[in-house]
Amino acid sequence: MESRQAVAVFGAYGHTGRFVVAELLERGFVPVLSGRDAGKLEALAASSELEARPATADDPASLDRALSGTVAVINAAGPFAATTAPVIEAALRAGIPYVDVAAEIEANADTFAHFGERARAAGAVVVPAMAFFGGLGDLLATVAMGDWTSADEVHVAYALSSWHPTAGTRASGTVSHDRRDGRRVRFANGKLEYHDEALPSLKWTFPEPTGVRSVIGEFSMADVVTIPSHFAVPRLHSYMTAEAVGDLSAPDTPEPAAADERGRSDQTFLVDVVVRSGGTERRATASGQDIYAITAPLAVEAVARILTGRTRTTGVASAGEIFDAADFLGALSEHLTFELHQ
Ligand SMILES: NC(=O)c1ccc[n+]([C@@H]2O[C@H](COP(=O)([O-])OP(=O)(O)OC[C@H]3O[C@@H](n4cnc5c(N)ncnc54)[C@H](OP(=O)(O)O)[C@@H]3O)[C@@H](O)[C@H]2O)c1
């Protein structure tokens, strides 16, 4: 019975993992709690009456036990440089789909590079960055592109009212920074390009009522991997509102605090995707509350669609490639407002 299928959550007691567990319950799945700290897992299991299965990335047998009897795994344990490959390997051994919320450009790119062929050959499904960064931008880009398979320009602009990063976000930023030797990365000339140029301060005109905002350009997020994975685009331009960049870079910005009964913070987001081809412009936007909380319905909706065969391909695929993007975004109407501006 679909409604009682067990779905493993690796990193279940993290900030995002907890939203994922709550969303799975809401959707009628049985979350199986996994992660490396048995004590934190037990505490979560005790309060939720769910099963806890401790596992570590360097112990394949523990991951096999964690995934045993489950129909899918959602990996919410980041930095993903350490967890992605071992959990994908375990999912492939178990013969179940794998979905993660990684926002680490190199980890996202590694997933395509290292598992693309094997996953396709096995008929397995692996969806990286099925989250606010990576997945949502890609779904919006796919809707905006419509019947285009290529575009001259792709712009992804983020307006966050604030950004109170979790410990996991900060740790992932540090790991990514170290992996690229402190250099910056962007998608240009048809590939990921490393550079040392300063990020430009620009203005971006978001749809009203947000309007013109100061943004930092070339603020590359996981979209630089997901969107070019299935569209022919020479360059991807990304922008983040300057206040949010300031929050993220300040060492003393507090972690997100719950502001409503679902545990969401009062942070609001607007993601604005503009694509241009041959002088024609298309645009799709989504807005909502709390970038960590929205990641849960994105990841769980992905799992629900994979399990019911509402997919367009197998192997490693981003959200926009594997799902019907407009239908997917429409299904999240309880969680976000989505608009296509033609
Ligand atoms: N793409 C997006 O839009 C998006 C959205 C949300 C989150 N994320 C990413 O998801 C990750 C988690 O974020 P969060 O907000 O949930 O942070 P968090 O509250 O700090 O939780 C991090 C979780 O990952 C676990 N973890 C870290 N390293 C691990 C390892 N080597 N092995 C096993 N577990 C490990 C932590 O366990 P311990 O407590 O035992 O260390 C904890 O459960 C971050 O990388 C973040 O960037 C991305």
C-alpha cells in the first residue's frame, strides 16, 4: 500500500531532516530515521515513535541496515561531500531511488559524473539537489523554457528577506570553499569555471511587489549544475539579494528560529528565473516561506512521483529533467506560489 511505504531519511535529526520527516508523515509515508549520532536519533525516535537506525557513511553494512525494507531514501546529511557517494551506493545495492538536498556544487556535479552511467544502466533513479537551491530553480527554468531545449541566457535571481544559516549550511559552505581552494565558481562557456574575480554588486528587477533590489551577481548555487544538466545554455547568471549575502557571511548571524506551528522561520523567498532566446523572454517565479522548510515538500513530492512512475527518465537527473515541472510546481500550491509570466 503506497500510503504506508517506509522511506529512509539519512540525517533525520538535522534541521532540514526534521522538516522532511514531518512532511513524509503528513504524506502518509513511514519515515525510518537514520543518521550517525545514535543519541540524537533515539531522542527523535522517542518523541515521534518512529524507528531509529543509526548508520555512518563509512560503514556500508550500517547503511544497508538503515535502508532495509524501505522504498526510497532521502539524504539530508550535509556536508554532502562525505555522505552522497556512500548513500547512493547503498541505494543502488538496495535497488531503491535516491533523492538528496545537497547544495554543494562539486558534490552535485560528482553525482552526475560518478553515478550517471551506473544508475542509468541499473534503471535506478538518483535526483540530486531536490531542494530549494538546485531543484526549485531548475523546475522554474524548465517551466519558463517551455518548448525550448536551449537558450541564449538564463538568469536565476533570489530575493530572501534574510538568511539565518544552519550549522549544516555553514559547514557545507566551508567544505565547498576548501574543495575549490577558495576560488569562485560559475557556469560559463558551457562548463563550470573557476575564477578569482570579485562578485559584482548589481540591481535586479524582481516582479512587483518586490521590485528593484540590490543583488550580488555570480552568486552560484546548485542551479549551475542542475539547469545545464539538461539544457544547452552557454552561461548561467545567478543573483542573491545583498542583505541575504551579508547575513550568510556574518559569523554571528543566528540559526533560523521557528515562527509558526510548522516550525518555519519568518524568512520569505522569491525565486525569479528569466530565460531569453532569439530576442524572446520568458519568466517563471515562485515565492514562499523558509528555504529549509520548503525543501521538505520538494524532496517528498519527488519521492512520491518516483514511486508512482511519474518520471520521464532514469539515471541521475535533476528535477526539471525527470518530472513534469509545471505539474510538480502546481502540486506544491499549499507550500509556494508559482507564476509563469509569458
Ligand atoms: N539545496 C538546498 O536548498 C538545501 C536546503 C536545505 C538544506 N540543504 C543542505 O542540507 C544539509 C543539512 O542542512 P541542515 O540545515 O539540516 O543542517 P543541520 O541542521 O546542521 O543538519 C546537518 C545534518 O547532517 C548530519 N551530518 C553532517 N555530516 C555528516 C556525516 N559525515 N555523516 C552523517 N551525517 C552527517 C548532521 O549530523 P550530526 O549532528 O551528527 O553532525 C545533521 O543531522 C546542508 O548541507 C545544507 O546545505 C540544502
